[in-house]
Amino acid sequence: MFLIFLCTLLTGCPGGNREGKEIGDYKPFYVTRGNICFSVNKNDVLSRYTLYSNQGGEKRLVVNDRVKLSYPDTCINVDLNMGYQYSSSYNLNGINYHYDFFIDNNGSVTGLNQ
């Protein structure tokens, strides 16, 4: 029994470089100050999305689960203030993605995790 524990301790947990895959791959989307578009391809299907802001602590802006949206419904009106960081996760065509971005005080959008 001790030998099994020791082997597990030395090799680490299963998964290797798969840790964190549940949030999905990095995939940016179109962002303007009052609108985000997860896809502009009419063949894509958006089935889940969330968007959070760090404004005043973590603040949930939009959440929608169990949907089947295609463009133009993959574009969502949301008030995005300058000077804050935003975090998103979404499912497009059955694949999970994430995108974190910052909007500076000039309105420029910068992706934070690649």
C-alpha cells in the first residue's frame, strides 16, 4: 500500500498537461464597447456563454446556458466599461472556449491569455 502511495506521490495526478482543459481553449471574439460577437459565421452554433467583469469585485454580466444560437444571435448587447478586465467562457460547435480581455481607457481591447 505504501508503495502505491509513493508512486502516486512521485508521478503526480493523472492528466498531465490536460489540467485546466475544462475551461476550453483560448479563442478571442469580436468586442466593441457595447457589443460582443462570439461568432459571425452563420454555420457556427453557440450553445452556452458567460461573461464576468472585475468591476467592483467579480460581477456576472451575462449567462446563458442551453441555447442554440447562430449569427446574428451570437452577438450580444452588453455594457462594457473602459478600464476593466472581462472574463468569458463559451461553447461554440460543441467545443469549450475562454477569452479574457481588458478594455483600456482609450477603448482598446487587449486579450489577456493566449
